[in-house]
Amino acid sequence: MLMKIKAPSLSATLKASTVAGLAAAVLATGVPYEVTRSYAEPVKVQAPNMPSFSGVVDAVSPAVVSVRVESRINPAADNDSGFSFDFNGRGFEDLPDDHPLKRFFRQFGQGQGQGPERNGPERHGDAQKDGKGRLRPVAQGSGFFISEDGYIVTNNHVVDDGAAFVVVMNDGTELDAKLIGKDPRTDLAVLKVDGKGRKFTYVTWADSDKAKVGDWVVAVGNPFGLGGTVTAGIVSARGRDIGSGPYDDYIQVDAPVNRGNSGGPTFNLNGEVVGINTAIFSPTGGSVGIAFAIPASTAKDVVADLMKDGKVSRGYLGVQIQPVSKDIADSLGLSEPHGALVVSAQDGTPGQKAGLKAGDVVTALNGEPVKDARELSRRIGSMQPGSKVDLSVWRSGKAQSISVELGTLPAEQQSASNDQGDSDQGQAPATDKALAALGLSVAPADDGKGLQITDIDPNSDAADKGIKAGETITSVNNQEVKKPEDIVRLVNQAKKDGRTRALFQIQSKEGSRFVALPIDQG
């Protein structure tokens, strides 16, 4: 006979061993099962239709390859003391103090005998040095064909410093490849194989902007050098910034990704590439369900440039920017914390020539709102040098428009040095009292450029926001300050204007930044 059952009644109708299996299945799917009961035969369960990725995998697998990188090893330099956390040459100590990944490293530590690749986000190519100074495999990663004539996409960190490259297809065929171009800023690279007339199975880009949190994805790659391996999961988050570079906009997925998956594709259920697997977050070196992929929307244009010219040319504005916090928005009279705050405009750059100044907030680019500093960097970087853009700028409580012709992003950007002098000059008692309300003691700098902070109240908002003795206040509310009384005057003016915060520009050896301090007391 046939009957329909639900989890609560299983224990009363079936044997315990059968109950455990069926209950787990029901709980996992939430769908009642159709069960055939027979006293002469074992129980047979007809499971409901479940999603299968086999169709997607069968279609895309021939396009996914393993990438073996070879290099000449210098025995004298082969100090194989382990790996280190690295994103395009940056260590974890270079991350901001409040970055979640830096807090993770502080918690678990590096140099505890596990090898740093076990301690957090990492590029996951396998390094193997033989120390003989000859051409030997030093890394393994993944990649995928994007054209029938043999162009392959992978990660820059997989092929970086490689002298020779071998591509292994899913049928075991090995082909020599040459490096067409690479882009460290987005960690992308393009290889090319000569199929001698052979047409390769290739895949296409998805519109990754349409990928939603919760969508199914399938990752295919070469974890630990095992060869073609398929894992599945969902999109866990969008727009992740993991501190790897100025264009961070990663898709986070929970499909298991491990070392060797780097450069491999993450597909949607239509077999289109949603992203390129690039980094994992793990205390053990293995997958813990947090992986990051470069969005197809970013990779598509970069790869096209690499295929065409072997390099990427990016638009250049030439300004240092930072996010607009709620406090900063309040201090500037902005209704919402959005846009990119200009910290400085470098001399001779397109931004400086167009009239951008420290304290300006770029709120829109060509009429489209700018969410934050990272978005402005990405959008400017995606434009061609020579492009003319219109910037909407918030300055001195008013909106205005500035037109800029973008330059070419330099290969290396130099940061200006900032000298700070000591001073023992005093200040008036009334001014002392007003500054004490802010938690600051200041004195004019010897070079006349701003006011050096001589002491700071450790219990003040200024201290909480990271301001330190020895740093220099160069402006308040975008107006230069040369004496302590200037700060008091500008803070009082902000109070009269109904502001609850004042915007301080702070100069340190690391550079310049803006900090909004409350002024509703004292």
C-alpha cells in the first residue's frame, strides 16, 4: 500500500534504522516522501526531484584547464622558510587597523609553525622548489578557455615570475602556452596555446552584476594539483573588500575552493563564468566555505585589453581619496554619507589641473551617483585615458560640477614626503580650554605648515578616532590653520552653522586623512 508520511510519525511506523535516514532526508529537503510499505520486501523510497549540476559540469569541463608554471630556481636564494600572506606584494601588516582580516591575523598569529598560508586569506598556487637552479615546476593553478583559438584566463599570482607554462586539459592533453599579458592590480592574466588548427571548447562571461546572494554557483578547478574537480555552493555576498588592491569588488562564495583553484572559473547554472576564483579565507589552509572570486564584469574588460595589447591602460585622476563616514558627512553638511572625499590632489595631475581640492567630495561621475571611494577608483580605472568626465563635487556646503580629462595611470605612483617639525610654542589659556574640549593640545609647526599635536587626551573622541601626538592638523573644515586660535574660530563657526562636527585634516608619516570630531560639547 502507499501512504504519505511526515517526520513526526516516522518513529511510530518504521524501524529505527530506516527512521534515521528518512528523517534526515525530510529535514534536509522539507518535502514529504512517498514511501512504499511492504512486510515482505525492504522499504523503497521515491525521493523528490533534486537539483543536479551534472548538465552544467558536462558542458563546461572541457573548457577548464590546469596551469603548471615553471621557473628557474636560484639555489642561493632558495630560503624555503614557508609562505607568507600576500596580495600583490602587500603583507597583512599593511592592512588598515580596523580591517577584519587584520583582526583575524592578530587573533591566530603568523609564524606559529603552521606556515602563513594556513593562517588566513591567501593566493592558493602550490609552490615547490627543488633548489637545483634548473627549470622546474613551481606553481599549479587553474584556468579556462574563452575563445576557440586557445586564449586562457587565469590569475596573475599563478603565472607571476614564471618562465614557462604548460596547460593540461581535462582529457590529459598537455600543451605549451605563452603569456600574453597580466594585470597585477586585478590579479588577472591571459595565456595562449597553439592548437595547430584545433578548435577548443570555451565558455562565455555572465552578467555578474545580476548575480544575487543565494544563487547557486559551481566552481571547477585543480585543487592541490588533483586535476579537474567540481564543487558547488551559493553566492554568499557581493562587493567584498579584502585589502588586496584598489579595485577590490569580490564575489564571496561558499563553494569549497582550495590551493590550486586559483584562476579557475565559478559558473552559474547556465554555464556562464560569474567569477574567477582568487583567494580564500582560512585558518587551516583548507576551505572553510569562504572564497573570493573576481566578478566577470571586472574581468571581461581587463581580459579584452590583455588579449589586444598585452597590458591594461587605465584612466587616472591623480587624487588621494577616502570614504565619507557619517561623522564626516555631518561635518560637511551632506545629508547622507556617500561619495569620495578628496584628501589631496597631486601636483600636475588631471584632478589638480581641473581644480579639485582637499575637502571636496565627489558625489557623482557623469551623472551617476558615486557610492564610496572604492567605487570611484574602479569607475575611473575602467575608463580610457583621455576620456572627458564630469564630476559632481560638494564643496563648502554647495554642489558644483567640474570637468576633467583623465590621464594615464602611472605604473608606479610616488607619495610625497611630509616633514614635521617640533615646536615648544605656547597658546592662550582660553584657547587651551577650547582645545581641551576636543582632547587636543597643539602648537604651530616649525615649518609653518599646520599645527602639530603635542598631546592628546586618551579618553577623547580624537584618540578614539586614531589621532596621535606628533601628527599635524593642516586644516579644519577645509580651511588652513596656522595657529591654535584658527581651530577655535573655525569650530565656533561650525557651531553657528548648526554643525555637530568639524572636519580635521590630519597629516602623518603615512599620509593625509580626514577625521570628523564632535563639537557639541565645550
